[in-house]
Amino acid sequence: MVCVMNLHSFLVEPVVALVAGILILVQPRLLNYIVAIYLIVVGVMGLAPHFLQ
């Protein structure tokens, strides 16, 4: 179970970063929102294994 969560984290983070980068290039005004959402997603993914045990 733990290996699946780690693999999931490794796959999601680069995809989120790539999408955020593209959106920032297309619409620079979205930078604040994209950074905030990215930080929230990474934080939740980092804390999720601790809460699910």
C-alpha cells in the first residue's frame, strides 16, 4: 500500500508542475492561484499517508 502511494506521488507531482507551467505561460495572471493550488496539492499528498495509517 505504501509503495502505491509513493508511486502515485511520483507520477502526480511532475504532471501538476507541467500543467501549472503551461498555464502560467498562457495566462501569467494565474500565477498566484497556480502556485497556491500547487502548494496545497503537494502538502495534502505529503500528509495523506500519515492520516491514512
